[in-house]
Amino acid sequence: MKDGIANNSTASISQARKAVEQLKMEACMDRIKVSKAASDLMAYCDAHIREDPLIVPVPASENPFREKKFFCTIL
Amino acid sequence: QKVLVELKITFSQCSKNERNYKTTSRKYMRSPLSPEMATQEVQLNETLAHLKTESENLKSKLEEERAKLHDVELHQVAEKVEGLGQFIMKTRRTLKGHGNKVLCMDWCKDKRRIVSSSQDGKVIVWDAFTTNKEHAVTMPCTWVMACAYAPSGCAVACGGLDNKCSVYPLSLDKNENLAAKKKSVAMHTNYLSACSFTNSDMQILTSSGDGTCALWDVESGQLLQSFHGHAADVLCLDLAPSETGNTFVSGGCDKKANVWDMRSGQCIQSFETHESDINSVRYYPSGDAFASGSDDATCRLYDLRADREVAIYSKESIIFGVSSVDFSLSGRLLFGGYNDYTINVWDVLKGTRVSILFGHENRVSTLRVSPDGTAFCTGSWDHTLRIWA
């Protein structure tokens, strides 16, 4: 039982050490400004928006879900 | 002096297990405690306190660094972007056949087949064009919370309260009993919350109520890598688009979204801005950001290179949790399935809601956009799936 208490402490300590190491590693990251990140996100949207069928609808004949005709299986 | 030290040990450990330590401390008072052990105990506690302070300091430093680069808001930069027009999206197909709450669904790469799983243990493969059921399997457990289609389209993976992820090869022979060929791949110590094949049929990534994520080899069932770091149940995961490399994001009940390196098992980035469980995470199509949906009734966008939250999608009138999120093909729209039975459609750049869709008669529990972006599918506690376009 005496060792039990020491083990609990050492387990918490190793957990706390891991948390500190993790935070140190995260702190070292190279970050970019939000303005740059935002303009990149916008550029991606802009480059792909015309091919986005839910924004720029393709003719109904090309979207199998919007097509009026129904499929029937012949038994 | 000895007695004082012993009392210190008792009080510092009390919160953990009162009864246990109280009886132990009485034992200490009766039998002699070595001075070395007592000093060691005090030292350990001091080290722990020191580490906790260091941890808090590092967290503040991290926030400071992140704040330095916060020069503008996404929606401000997006003011010059053209607004989106009116949306006419409605239910084009309703898939009926589940006997209970639909919990999860996934699209096949062929853009027409869908696998769905439900509370009653049934996993069904549908042809979404015709609404026909192509395969059905009954799992040995209820609450099949996770299901995924293999990239080849030849198998599906699923799991839930059985704590496992199993793979079922799909046979062309509709009469064949799928359950016979079932292969158990993943084993967790609590429920399976999500699963996804990687770029091939050979590996599966899982997340679990046991607080971990894991990467498995399908053929051998071997654990290839495990991911520890969440402090509570992990509820969701999403793999980065293949062009951006070997990472994935996970979200959990600890309100954290973690980004992981699949090869090393390391957590590379962590985000903690939600106020409740994160039920769904999904990468932005470029791989530079991801969205999350939470029980706090908000969806949020996190940019990975800026290392911070860059948008919150919320309204005062929306008070129910978000169960699932996904982007349209260009990343301009974010679809969110909510516990108030609705789907809210958000303009990702401007931060505004562009549409609200009604139809389900109970919670929307799962939502995925089709691989070619022509439609999205929702699953609900009302036992049905709907295809919207």
C-alpha cells in the first residue's frame, strides 16, 4: 500500500510530463497569419465553385438525383 | 515532524479515494514510516505541482503566440466575395427499411451506393438512385454507431456496442449470407464511435469510447498504431484528403479536436474552443482546415496553418446540438445535421446561414456529401435516410 501511493503520484507525474512535452512541441509550430489563411481558403472556393453541383447546378439530365425520370427494375 | 509529514500525505491524496487513503493514513500513524519515503512523497507532490504550473504557463504562451497572428476575421476578408444565390435543395429520395434509429452512413466511391447502420443492429447497403436495398446484415450487437464503405466498393466496415470494427466483404450473389464472411479487425475496450478505411481496403482507422483512436491492418487484424491524448470518449474522426498527407483529425467528449500524425502516433495540433462534446469533424476539401459540430449548438472552422479557430457558425435561435457536418465540393457550403431535426446550410466564408432544410421527423444523426458533390445524404432517428439535391 505504501508503494501504491507513490505509484499514483509517479503516474500523475509522467502524465503531467507528457502534457508539458506535448505543449512544448505545439508551441514550436510555424504559424501563418489569419489574413493569409483566409485568403487561401477563399482562393480554393473561388477556384472550385463553378464545379460545385450544389452551388452551380448542372442540368437536371446530368444530375441523377434531380432527374425526373424514375428507375424501374424489370422483374 | 514525522506526524506532520504523514498528515500532509493524507490530505493531498484525499480527493482521489477518501476511504482508502484515510485507512491507509491510520496505518501509517501506527507503524513507523521511513523518513526517506515521507520525503520522497512530498517531493513527488511538489514536482507534480511544478509541472502543472509549467503546463498552465505553456498554454498561456501558446494562446499568446496564436493571438499575435490574429490580424483579421475570415468573414471580414470574405466581405468582398460574391454572395450566394437562393438555394433550392429538397429531398429527392427517401430510403426506408431500417427498423430503428439510423446512426451512421457512408457513400461508396461509385457515387450511388450507400451503407447505413442503425440502433437495431442492421447494416444495409442501398442503391441511392433506385432506393433498392442491395445487401443487409444483422450485427450481433445493437447501436451500430459506425459504418464505412471500402474504397474498392467491395466491402463495408461497421461496429458499435460490440467494441469491435468488423469488415464484411460484399458479394455479388445477393443470396449469400454476408455474416459468414465477417472479419473482426479492431478491438477496443469500449464502444466503437467511428471508423474509416484509409486510401485502400487494407487499413482501417477507428475511434472509441475508450478515449483512443487506432489504425489496424484489415488482413491480420494487427494494431499498427494507437493514438492517445483525448481525456474522454472520442466520438468522430476524418482522414485528411490524400494530397495533404498522413494525418487525421478526431473530436471527443473532452471538447477537443486533435490532429494526429498517422505514422508516429503523435498529436500535432490540438484545439479546445467548443463548449461541449464534439460530435463530428470534417476536413475542408483543400486539407488546410477542418470543421467541427458540437453539442454546444455551433459548428466551427479551424485553420491548420494559422493554428486557430477562424469561424463560428451559430445563431441565437439554434439551441440544439449538431450531430454531423460536411462540406460541399468547393468548400463554400457547410451542411450541419442538428438534433432539432433540421439541416442548416452555412456560407463557410461569410459565416451566415444560407438555408434551413426540413423533412426529418427526428434528430439528424449523420450527414455526408456524395463523392462527386451532386447530393448529400442524411440519416435520422426517424428510421429513414434522405438524399438531398
